[in-house]
Amino acid sequence: MQIGLHPTRFNWSDGDAHIGRHVAETIRRTEEAGFAGYWPMDHFFQIPIGGRPAEEPMLEGYELLAFAAGITERMQLGLLVTGVTYRHPGLLVKTVTTLDVLSNGRAWLGIGAAWHEREHAGLGVPFPGLAERFERLEETLQIALQMWSGEVSTYQGQHYQLAETLNQPMALRKPHLPIMIGGGGERKTLRLVARFADACNLFVTPELPHKLEVLRAHCDEVGRPYEAIEKTVTLRFPDDLPGNPAVDPVQALEQLAQLAELGIDQAIIVPPEPLLLETLDLFGERIIPAALKIAVRGRAEQPQPQ
């Protein structure tokens, strides 16, 4: 099983002038520790969970990934996930294609239907109803595949019209950049995963086995192999004592082994906060090497940390 990192906070105590230095240090250490992917949020305001204030520092996602691309060589790079309403589809595809070219083929398009209404209103971004957001999501996926195919023609959708789907340079990934769709909606989101995505991203809840079975059924409906879709989850490890956000390697590997039994290919970790370099080192030394030996669907015995 692979392990990715999902950083969600950039609020170091020494102020905004030092954010760049801290981000660079954590990105480099993340790659050195062996994380398979770097998956920041795509938000413009901090999201309201755990009492976090909206005013807390938040970095624009694709600028952050471009920064990461310049100081890494191996990690996959994607947002978990882009809200479809945030950027016009043609410009979004151009942006993520550029990231793929400049990172030597390491970019993903992570995308979903968007949900955080406050930041839309705050920054003047239209926030249509849920049904329309899903219509826009489907059209965006169609536009992305057309632009990555090399076909230069028009696109005429209900919400988007493109006169010329020109996209040069082309993405380095073939046949196209991998697409991850985030969300567990059973009627719409998982159906779009079956039709368009190379990976899904789900939350770790008691409903996870059911969500996977729903995805399998949608794959059967469209005639697509369920195994063709990479299954990822967002996994939050609880914080320990304030100032001592330790992760228990034994408990972590037990949970990862349980997820592998369900067929999860990658666990994208929300790290304990504050994110310390020592925490990344702990993953690199005791968790990631053992997790890589865990066979998906229980094909190997659970390894123990050394």
C-alpha cells in the first residue's frame, strides 16, 4: 500500500514571512520520507473544522504544487481536490498540463463538485446549486479528455463552450493525465468515477465497504473493470497531546492493513498538527517501509514496525 500526504495547515508560529521556508522544508522531507504523493487541499479560505478560523493562512493550490514540483523529483503531485467551480475548465486543464510538463510527468487532476460556499461568496466566485455543479463537473471532465486527446475542435456544452481546444505542450502522461474524483456520493459522484476517473478518493468511515461496492456496481453498468480504478482514502490520525502529536506506528499499520483488506491502494494521510519534521521522519522510518509491504486485499501478512 502506498502512503500520500494531505497537508491542510500553514500556520507556523513565526509568521507569514517564514511560510515559504517551512513549506519547502516539509515538502523536501516528505519526499525523503518516501511518501508517494503530495496532495494539498484546494481552498482559498481555511475550512471550518476543529475550530479553525477562516483567517488562518491558506495557500493557492496550483501555485503550491508548482513550488513543490521545483524542489522534488519523485512524488506525484495533485490537489485533493479542485472544486470544479474555482477555475474555468479550459484554464484548469492548461494549468495542470503545464504542471505535468514541468514536473516531468508527475501531475494529477484531482477534482470534485465543490462545497465551501463561504469562500465562493467571499471572493466573488459563482456558486450554483448542487445539480448544476455536477453538470459542470461532467462537462469539465469531457473538456479535459478532449484537450488531452490532441483533438483541436469546438466543445459545446450546456455550461461551457470552447471554440478551440488547443493545448500545447501536451501532457507527458499517456494517454492522458490521471484523474482522481473526490467524494462518496452514490448516485452521481461514484458514477462519474466509473465513467471518467483513474482513481477515487473516499473518507474512512463505517460506510467505506458499502461505497466500494456501489462503485463496483457502477463499473459493471458502464462495462469498466473495477480493478482499473485506484482506490484511495483520506485518513486522519488523531492528534496526541498538544505539542506532542505522535503517531503510534503499530496502530497505524493495523489500520492500514484493514484498509488494504478492503482493496485500498493508497492512504492519503492528514498528519497530526502541528506538522513537525519529526512526524514525517517517523513515517519514513517506521510506517512507510512497512506499509509498502502490505498487499492490497490481504495478499500478505501484516508487517510490524522495526
